[in-house]
Amino acid sequence: MKVVVGSLNPTKIEGVRKAFSQFFENVIVEGVKVNSMVSDQPFNNDVIKGAINRAINSFYECDFSVGIEAGLFRLKNTITGYIDFQVAAVYNGKRITIGFGPGFEYPPIVIDEVLKGREVGDVMDEITGIKDLGEKTGAIHFLTKGIISRDELTRIAVTMALIPWINEELYKI
């Protein structure tokens, strides 16, 4: 089975590999650079649109393509007013399914800077002193003191998006 990921980010590619390998044998995963067609720091529905666009734009000579987009969703009763979710879209050329990873809240200083126009990744690179943190272990790894990595968040989001594909008789897709 060939799966194409709409990203060159190694954590996303590894998370997709782990997710598909849970259910399918002989999985080959490759990443390609595509345009998400949303801002570099998406909010709310644009996060979902970005994942879908990445999945559609990366579908070429494969069984499935996957788009992954992380972004901030406005949510009441939180410290900052925002929760970060990673969204996965799985596409077979005809149908798209969506899954979310666990959500978490960034420190207020991160959200303050993002609302001024900066990207989460740039702010987290400064806070941690780790260049390109999002392509390594991710902010979640830093914030959970090494317990959860970004590829694990990706694995979970993609696994959620795979539910209809591994239960086709229930979803009739």
C-alpha cells in the first residue's frame, strides 16, 4: 500500500507510517511538498481546510493521501481562549475522512505572540532554544516534559481519520 503525505515534515510522515501500519501490511509512506491553501498559522475551520487541501493536493499514484494541519481553535473556558488540535484528512481519490488528535493549550505568551501575527513554531523555537522544533519532537514533547511527541499526535489524528476505512461495513464508504 502506498500512502502519500502532503508534507515533508518528518514527524508527520512518521506518524502517518505508524498509523497506517497498525491496520495495513507493507505500507510505504512518502512525503511531498504541497500548498495547504490556508495561512501558515491557521485558526478554526481553516485548520480543517488545510488538512483537506493537503490530502487532495498530494493524491497522485497512491492508495491514500493524507493531509495534516495543526492550528488553533477558539474555545471558551480555557486559559488563553485557544486549544491546538492536529487535524488529519485521509483521501482515496473519491472520499475524505477527518480525524483529530488530542488538543492542548499553549502558554499565554505563545498565544499573545500568535495573535500579533507570529507563528506558533517560531515562538516555540525561541522559548525552547530548539531550531525547527516542529520538525523534530514538536512543542508537545517540550510541554509534556518528553512524554508525548509530535509523531504520536499525528499517529492518533490519522488513526481517528482511518476509522471509517477500517470499518467500511459500518460506514458504507
